[in-house]
Amino acid sequence: MQRFMLARRLAGALIAAPIALAVAPARASDHLDTPTVVADPAADIGDLFAWTSPQARRLHLVMTIVGHRFSDRLQYAFHVDSGARFGATTATTTIVCRFDGGSTTECWLGDADHLRGDASGPAGLEGQRHRFRVFAGLRDDPFFNNVKGTRQALNAAALVLPTAPKDAAGCPAIDAATSKAILDRWAHTDGGPAVNTLDGWTSAALVVSVDLDAVSAGGPLLAVWAGTYKP
């Protein structure tokens, strides 16, 4: 399941999901894409969300982890690149959090702010200089994911793609009836109503609300990506 993902980077133990953000919200989703994260679900970023507040004073960031916990052997980071125009960012602000295996969360907003304590309450935990606030805890997975229906639709498409005629751009031209049949499989589970495979699945969620001027030194256009690191 991938939504609005512009690119993916992998370097050592880093698993990153970048998205670009101007005014509209953006989100990215990816799961179980490397042997590293398959072996350790606490390192696997499932979803990345970023949006600005209606007053354009705060940037809100959400990273969900496929595992049900945060690891005390990893660091979790949001990277916010800023610039005056797309593709030309000139500054980066990194928000890093780590966990002690218990109830203590410690996070840094670059050199601008710091917090340490229990961030699992509904209100989260505010930084010492009041520049950012962090929540870390379990939350229900936000996506409706009909895994069986998706797989059945992919299998149906795979059967017709090899023999489908190509359009002028070289893309398979599937007729309307076949397209409708594929979409119908996607909308159902085993022939019945679609079932959310993720129903009841709780992911570890790291939520940050930060002053917009603390992450936009390079300009108003922001590019957000997240990573998990082994120190």
C-alpha cells in the first residue's frame, strides 16, 4: 500500500519515506520492504503523514511503526528540508526521538528544544522551550486495507496484461468490462463485502507538533521524510 510516495531511500539501517509538502497534506505508506525491517518490525515505518495547521503556525507529523512498540535500540527521526522552490531546499531540521524500553521518551528539535519524560498521555509532552510537542503510543492503524481483495485484483490484472493491446504510449489498454471486473474484485473479499484486514491492528505512533518557523529556515516549501536508525 503506497500513497503519495515520491521516492524511497535506503542506506545502511536507514528506512526513509520522503514526501513533499506545500499547503496540502501529504502521506506515504510502505511495509516490510527490506530484510532489515522484516526481521525487526520496530524498525519498519508503515505510514508517514505531514500537514500544516489551518493558521499555518504549526507543522504536524505522524510516523507509524508496523510493530507494536518502539525499540530502545533504535532512533526515530523526522527530517524536514525547506527551500524557496521545489527541488532546491537549502536547510534541514531533524527531530530525533529515542526510547528507554519503558515509559520514557526523549526527543530533540535540532538545537532548538528538547524534552524527556512520559509522552504516552493524550496531550503528549511539551518541549522545555515550548517549540514542539510529542506523543508516543499505540494507535489503531488509520488505513482500511482489504489485503485479500487487493491480491485478487492484482492476480486478475496479471492474467490479462500480457495479451492486452498497447496504446500509443505503450501502456496496456484494458477494455472497460475487464477494468470493471478487476475493480469489483478489489472492492470485495472472497466475493463478499470488503473486509479491513487491519481492523484492530494497533501500531506504535510517533506524533509531533512543531512551530512552523522552527523547521522552515530555508523557505516555505517543505520536504518531509522519516527514518529509523541504529546508533
